[in-house]
Amino acid sequence: MRIVFVGAGNLATRLSLEMHRAGMIVEQVYSHTTEHAKSLAEKLNCPWTTNLTEIKSDADLYVFSLKDSVLQGVIAGVKSNNGLWVHTAGSMPMSVFEGYANRFGVLYPLQTFSREREIGFKTIPFFVEANSEKDKNVLQEIASALSEDVRYLSSEKRKYLHLAAVFACNFTNHIYTLAGKIVAEQEIPMNVLYPLIDETAAKVHEMPPRDAQTGPAIRYDENVINKHLAMLNDQDMKTIYQLMSRSIHKEAQNE
């Protein structure tokens, strides 16, 4: 399997290195940023380019791992070939390739990635989609070499999965940031929150999150809630606290 990576960001870096470890050959890396293209290509021991017209045309697989806002434009700038073109985006439909490639699909790993952080791939759910049964099988084989959890999912359902992932990951992580600001202002180390964070995440492996919910918002304890609101000087944090508390209480009432 000879692969070209179009993109060199967080996901592209971790996925390409994992493919390389699995014995797949990454033949080229493209990025519009010289630093990122060169850095990833050196790790993969392959050529790199920042010019779309220089992308190889004889690879088996082209992995477009880019921001949604630039994906369509980059696809349009790559010369058509006989390879299988896939993107790794959660919220973009497979149809973005229509008119540019004859073979196309999606290879979407449901995980948060950071460029310099190693992560085990075996338990990451991979979701594949293709415009032919043959290429769906190709993608399932590729994903199965990386993960033990490979599933087919349509573009329509994948966009809702991505929405759920934003709530579960991005929004949750932002709440950690805000919690960190609160303790930092009081010169309390962030690491005292780690056991609480870990147990909260561990619970949902064993019970529905709704059943694991604790805290003043379930019973809408206005005495505690109003004290907390008075302690917050940032209006956005006040709004988040109020909205989250109301949502938690509303969900708790839906017996």
C-alpha cells in the first residue's frame, strides 16, 4: 500500500506514523506549511512538497487530512489519478470528492490527536465509507491493520457522531481549562482535580452518564448555585455555569 498524505497536522501525523509502523509505505507528504511538511516527512523518511502540482500521481491511497474550510479547495487542486482518495473529517460528506476522483471514501478515526503525543490505535473506533463495495473493503482492510474496532458509517450519521464527539471531547476539555483557571487564581495545583476527572470518565464505562451525574444542579440547589455564580467574575463563565446547571437539572427531571 503506497500512500500520499495531503496534510501534516495532528491527525495526519499520528495516522501516517501508525500506518508506517504497520508496514504501509508513505511515499510523500504535502502541507502548505514547509515546517510541517518537512518535519513529518523526516519522521517517515519520505519526500515532501508544499506544491499541489507536485503531488505524486501513482500512489494507491491519498489521505486528505485537512481543516474542513480548506478541504474542498485542496481536493480541486490535486490532479486526478487512479488512486483511492479519502478524507479523515467527521463533519464533511464523502461527496466532496465527486467530480475530482473516480474512487473515493472516508477513513475517520474517532479520537483526539496531538502531534507529539503517542497514542495506542488498537482501541480507536475507525469509521469507513466508500463509493464502491470494493473500495469499502479496501478501507476496512487498511483500518483493521491499525485498529480492532472498524465500522461502516454513512456521511449523514457520521456528522452526528462528530457533533457528539465535540460535546464529549472539545467542550469537556474546555471545561477543564476553566476549572484550571479557577484553581490557579487561588494558587491551588491543577493536579488535585485529576483523580476527580479520572473517576468521572471511568464511571461512564460502567453506567450511563445520566445515572453518574452528581452535584448541586441535579436538585437545582439554588443556595449553592447562587454562591458559585457570585464567585465568578467572568460573564462567559457565569453563562456557561447557568446553562449547564439548567441542562443538568432538566435532564434529571426526564425520568
